[in-house]
Amino acid sequence: MTSDSLIEDERTSDRTASDFDDDFEPFDIEGAPELPAERYLDRELSWLAFNQRVLELAEDPTLPVLERANFLAIFASNLDEFFMVRVAGLKRRIMTGLAVPTNVGRAPMDVLVDISTKAHELQERHAAAYQELVKPALEAAGIQVVTWDELGDDEHAHLRAYFGAQIFPVLMPLAVDPAHPFPYISGLSLNLSVRVRNSRTGRQEFARVKVPQMLPRFVRVDPSESVQRVRFITLEDLIANHLGDLFPGMEIVEHHVFRVTRNEDVEIEEDETENLIKALEKELLRRRFGPPIRLEITDDMDEVTLGLLVRELDVTEQEVYRLPAPLDLGGLFDLARIDRPDLHYGTHVPTTALQLQPSEPNRRADIFKAISRQDVLVHHPYESFATSVQAFLEQAAADPDVLAIKQTLYRTSGDSPIVEALIDAAESGKQVLALVEIKARFDEQANITWARKLEKAGVHVVYGLVGLKTHCKLALVIRQEKDGLRHYSHIGTGNYNPKTSRIYEDLGLFTTDDQVGKDLTRLFNELSGYAIEKKFKRLLVAPLHLRKGLLKLITTEIRNAEAGRPSGIRIKVNSMVDEAIIDALYRASNAGVPVDVWVRGICSLRPGIPGLSENIRVRSIVGRYLEHSRIFTFVNDGDVQTYIGSADMMHRNLDRRVEALVRLTDPAHLAEISALFDQAMDDSTSTWHLAGDGVWTRHSTDESGLPLTDLQNRQMLEIGQRKRSGKRR
């Protein structure tokens, strides 16, 4: 990226100088005391600690049991991605000789050993949570996962018929012998290893049967059973008990289940490729053949079969995970969707933000008129994405006075009404620019598909900047009005994805502020062309100046604290890893600045250590909704400065992505953010507390054993009551 991101104080908007000049030095390092060497927590182990918090929800007997099953599946899915990306990255750097010390100064090989130890512990705990806690609770609620041996003749007959009609035709047994080399085992596929004996020769052979991924993982034993009392058998168990149909005339000696995880990260040398889409598609094809990094096996696997798999897959002993069946508890996503409202969280219907509600019942709201009256801050999923962001873009597409729409798309849903609105706008003759980030991990192919569909409709599609991912969440509508062109802007913390907006907690600002509109216009020009801008006033933009801007804001708090003026810092992010930001927060703590950090996932900062961070508190909230918003608040001697946006405190966000934060100015919005932080940091709220040694401790009950306040439930209630109380923001 080739621009400077500058912010100008609203109170001195006629100034031409920036608050973030290029020669800004945040700290007098020479005069500041040296910080201790071991001041960071290992980021990989911190991520595993986050997934442990997810697992603790699955273990919580006070939660609805199908939600607990869902958390088991989330844990499994999270761990798969961790291995495919983070562990794979460490291994790749070791193998290529490019291994550099981690953020805590340790060799990657040593970190891999620590990861393996912790991952084995967590996977065993995960399996135990299913077998000993969740499965019995499901059975008590009338949902049973049974084995073939537990069923009677009638059930066997029905399942044999189902197998013959629906499963057998799609199975592909692959033999391994001199004429058939060991087959390729695709990543994350569930497989049966089968040893058979030829009845004529007595010779033993090996075969592999892949469990079809397009079929239901859990098969209903009897479809006529009510969901109030229903039984399932795993697909692999059903296949295993019909192996004779696949190998007629052969004796089945042994069969076991195994699963392989492969390196599925994607790397592209953007500077050396002429066509980014073609290069990415080629790399996506290569992804399927990445080297194995984890082998999961059932704990009954014999040593002969294990030895064959280890040898053919070329995995080490520490990469083998021996677990009780069933493997791949991500399959519990299927069970978690059972229609049993009594076993799920209570239904929550998002409300429409007060300012965006229609003036009369049964009429559609005029989104433009609402935003022109005042800035609107929406909080998803408590407030509806469909009646705010989606309605904003759909109205823009249909409005004849709208001349242009510009938007970034990082991830969106497969049937996205957002993309359809952009297509409708282009087909009606509007100028439409869509910046589609085709390098969004694991959404690359979907985004390529959407990009091509948009291009066919006449949308101007661009793919971001070389070497950078465009991660900011921005939409800009240019509308012709009586007094001239007007900018309608949306800056959010989450993706333009209607589906994830129902489960991701995010914030979004709608504004007609002319300065924000000009900032976005210049930023979009930079993203789509060759503009070099140094005129951002309400935005902080990465990669050049976001870190610098935040460091200056932290420095101001340090100077205010040292001068005895009001100071304080509150930060909410998904990840807190960047060393420069963490060191600045340590120095703020040493200056007496109270610092609150609310982090969902990774945190490399050590709080509460005397002489380093005794004024820093770190909390985490993991629950029904995925906390996803990013907020940065600075007391600033009483003139509070608050920003929301897309950036986490990680190297990739600050150095290798286009990110944007926008400053909130409406006093009501500042008060709302302050109240949200007050609740999150209050000891009466259910949270996890981080200690200086990296251990997270759950605080969910008070001294008498009563449950603490669930912040998400409280937000749901308070925001839902705004309409009834007439409260406006």
C-alpha cells in the first residue's frame, strides 16, 4: 500500500497538519526502563488455550446439551484449521531452513514439541468430554448414538437395505499391493483401514475405504422414530459392518478408522505472477496434496496397520493421535442441528435499530433519510443485519438517485443478497466497484466464483493490492441530492455476510459525515488505482500508519497519567500479539494508566505482573455468539477517543493487510461503548481471566455458586428493550 493514514482532530478541522506526522516518535526509549526479555506468552499455546475455553463450554452441564455438542464440533473444526495453517507453517519453515525464533524467542522445533504435548492433552480431553459428559446427556434427552452391536435384527435389516441403496454404490475400496500403490489420503477425510485375507492363498492384503463426505455422518437407525426419542449410528460404523459386501470372498481380519490432516495453507508469489486468479487456482489444486501433519487413529488400531500408515504417510510418532471412536467430532455439527428447541439456546430475533425502523407499521424504512439525520451505530447480532447493512445496499441498488456503490468483500455467504444487490445496481446502470479479496483463507474458491459473477454483470472488480490482503469492511454510496452529491458510508468490524452476522458479534457505523465520505473515496481510489493519498482525517488505515496512530494515542495516555490528568485505555480485539503495541501497553501500565484488554482468542500479553503490567487486566468472553468486534478507546484527558474497525493487534493486520478504523463522535455511541466495556470487565460478569503465567481461569459463578451475568444475554435483553422503552441512541 502506498499511502499515509492520517487522523485530524475534529476540534481543529481547519488544520492541514496531521496528528500522526511521519517523524512521530512514540516513546523516548533511551529514557524508559528496559522491559524484561520474557514478557510475552507464546502465541501458538495461547491459541490452544482459546480452544480450551471453547471446550470448557462443551463440558458445562448448565448449557443446553445440543449447544454443548455444537461446541465440541467447533473445537474440532478449530483444531483442524490450527494444524492445517499454524502447525503446517512451523513445519514448513523448519523443513526449508527458514525457521526463525517465535515471538517468545524459542526455536520452532521446541514450540512444535510443546504444541504436540498440549494438543494431545486437549484431544484426549475433547474425546472424554464427548464420551463421559455430552453423550450421556444426549441419551438422557432421548438422543442416542449407538453401535451396530447394540441393535437388533429388525434394525439391522433396515440399515442393510439403506446401505445397499444409498451407501454401497458410492464406496470405492482401494487395494494396496504391487499393482496398486498406497492411495493418496485426502486431508480431513475419514477412512477405514482394512486388512483382508485371501481364503485361497492365505495371503493378507491392505485396503482403504474412504467414508463419503457427501453423506450424513450420523445415520438414523429408524426414520420413523420421533426426534424426542431418536437413535443414530455413525456412517463409518455402518460401513465397517458391511465390509464383506466390498470384499466378497475375502476374510476381514482387521478394520480401523483413521484420519489425516494436511498442510492446507496457500502461498503465492504475487510479485512474480501476471494473473493472480490463475495462480491462486493452481495453488488451491496443490493444497489438496500438502504433506501430512497429523494422523488420528482409533485406539483399537493394531500395530501392523499403524506401522503401515506411519511409513506410507511419513509421519512422526508425535504426529499420531490415538483416540477413542468416533474420530472427527466435527461431525457433531449434524447432530447439533436436530430440531429440539428445548435442547438449544432460546430463540433470539434481532431487532431493527431504532433509527432504521419505518415511520409507520408495514412500511419500509428509508435508510438514507435515517442516516442523514444522525450517525447510526448498529450492534449485530442483537440488531438485524438484514434491516441495516443489507437494506442499505439493496435500497442503494434500487434508488435512481444513487450514482455509485463501492464496497469491499472479504468473506460472504454462498447465496449472498449483498452480491445480488451489487449485480442489480450494475445492471441498472450504476457505477459499481467491488474489491473482492480472493486470498481470504479457505474462502478463496468461493470468492473467485463471486468475482467472476460480478464481472459478468458489469461490476468493476478489483483484487486488492499486491502483497496485501484487503481486510477492511467498507461500503460507500454516492447519491445525487438537491444540494449536490452526498456520501453515505458504512464502516464495520465484520464481514458482509448475512449468515455469519447471526452468530458473530460485530459493530457497524453508518454516517453521512462528509469527511468520512471523502476518506473512503480516497481509500477506494487507492485500492483500485494508483492514487497516493495523505489526507485521511477520520480513519486510521494499515499498513503504513495504523500502528503508528495507536502508539501515539497510547503515548498520550502515558503523558496524561504522568501529568496527573485522567487516562485510561480499553481495547477489544480477537488477538493481541503485536510486540510494539504490547510493549506500549506495558509502558502505559508502568506510568499508572489503567488498561483493560478484552480478547477473544490469542493474547501474548502477560497481565498483572509487578513492575511490568500490574495495571493491566485481560478478560475473555466465549459464548453463544463469537465476539468479533474490534474497539479502541482512550480517555484522552476526558475527551474520549473511540475507534471501531477491522484490525486485530497482529503483525499480519498491521503490516500485511489493508485495515481501517473509524473514530466515533456521537456522544451516545461513546457512552454505549463505555457501558459495554464496563459490563465486560465487571467481576459480576461471566468471563475468563488471564494470569501472568498464561493460565486462563473461568469465572462463571459467584461465591455462593450462583451463575454470574452472561454479557451476551444481557445485551440481547437491553437492546431488545430499546424499542419498548423508546430509548434512542
